[in-house]
Amino acid sequence: MYQKDLLLKKLRTMLHFSNVFPIKKAFAFITFIERKRLARNYFHTFKNPLFDRRRKLTQKPYAPITHEKDTITPSLSALGARLRLSFSNPELLLQVVTDESYQNTDYESNKTLSILGEHVCRLFVTEYFHIKYPLMPLPALEEVIKLYTGQQTLLSFGKEVGLSLVIRWEKITDLKKAQQSNAALPLSTTPGIALMRSIHAIVGALYQDKGPLAARNFVHSYLLSREVKIDLVYEKSCAKLPKRELSLLMQRQGKIPPISRMLKETGRNTNSPIFIVGVFSGTEKIGEGYGSNIKMAEFRAARDALKSYYLTEIKDFILPSDVVNEDVEYGPTEIGDTPVIV
């Protein structure tokens, strides 16, 4: 009797929903109602806003993944494949991610490789920009090198490729115990410093294991491929007195002294005027700038003239490190002019 009533109830429900939904959806809905537990979870999930929060509170946290001592984990192998690191000794990949602060290891730390890699990075970045911008002043060149090899760039690169997830380091809490140990532990190790050392160690390992060409390709592919606005770097580090510096530069080159001329203006008698000024050496316009007043426009025009001179870019050039290939014959570029002393 009970089964008969249940069957009639199902048929009534099916006929009722067949007017609204197709037959297949009606059968699916009836089957769904029969599973009361799943239906309860369904309504809790989509109609109760506190469901996700309760689930997070009741869910047990994942246990930390531990690996055996000095083993190349799958994450580390994936990192090596992602960066195309094919060392002659696979254990070298484990060494480059082992910081000096890490104690639970029998391998040597990456300290030596990190020191080597740091100098190699600066070498190839300096070589590239010194040849590409031969007239760039030294303060601007140093700032560009710092941007490409500095902490912010390396940390960003390390997080992008997943290196921050596989480095082996330890936070030093007991300084007395660290000082008493035989190992020369750094006292200011942080995740960022450990990540920088690992990136330098990768470059140093490539330079030592595969040669300078492999290390240079790594630096060019992953560091020099990032965009840095060189003109903004020059504005911040140089050209503090552009009008005076431009006059001295024209004098040293034996050219006609620069003269500022008004090119366009609008709204002189309003609250928001705009002036466009050009700097000319004779009949040649060497710079242009704008501003809300004439002095600002002249300042920017003189600075634009200095940028167009000092940031002259060489398109086709050969780097000194290209002579590693036997087929390439190195042709030296002209030595750039030194900036004027103001």
C-alpha cells in the first residue's frame, strides 16, 4: 500500500512538472528530490551564504608536504624543465636552491654560486646597455643595471616561475646557536634574500657548468626581456639643470647655443594655459616640451634635447660576448662621449 501511494505521488509530480519542464527534466527532478541528503546539500550550497564559511571552518587544513632529505622533488624537476636547466650533474639543481641558512642537508650551499652569478648578471646587463646606449651617463646606467638585477625584478621573476616554492631555507631564530655553529650563517636571511641568492646561483651554475653563452642566454631571456622605461630613469637620475647642461653640451660640440622659441600656446589668460616650446640650435630643432607656464615648458624642452642625445640607441650591434661563437667576428663600437660637468 505504501509503495502504491508513493508511485501515485511520483506520477502526480511528474504530470505537474511536465507542463512546465520537458519530460527528461521532470524525471531528473523527481530523482533529485528522492535523494534528500543531496538536496539538502544543494540548498545549503546555493541558498545559504554561510555554507562556504562553515565548510572552511570545519575542514581540516592540509598537512605540509614533507620530502626526504636531499631529494629532487617533482616540483624542483618541473622548475628545471620550465627554465630548461640541463646540468651535467642533476644534483647541481638541488644545490642552487639550498640557501646557506638551511641546515638539514649534506650538500654544499649555493653561496659560492650565488656570488659568481651576481657578478655574471651585472656583467651581461652592463655589456648590453653600454653597447646599446653608448652615450648614456654613468648615473643612469647604474640605475638601469640596478633595476634589471635588483631585488624587485628578481623577486618578481622568482615568483612567476615558481622558484619561491622550492627554495630551501630556514629562518634563524636562535642567534647564539647559529654563531656557535661552525657554519657561517647569514644573520639576516629572509625569503626574499634566499630567493635572490637562488636566482644568482642558477646563473652561476650555468656559467660554471655550461659556459658563459648559456648564462648569457638565461640573462637575456628572463631578465633583459623585461621592459624598463629608460627615459624615465634618465629623468630621475640626471638632467637636474637641463638648460645649463644643454648650453655646455652645445658649446663643447662647437654648435650654436640653444635658443627657446614658442611653438604653440592656448589659454594664456585662463586658469589652465598650455605652452609648447621648442629648443633650437640655429635652424635645427633639438628638443620640444610643454607646460602650464613658459619656464616649465623650457625646462622640459631642454631635458628632451638632452634625452635625444644621451639616449641615442644603436639598433644593430655586436656584443663582446658574441665572440664565443667562432663564426662571429667582433666589431668594436665607438666609445661614447662623457656627459658635461655642470
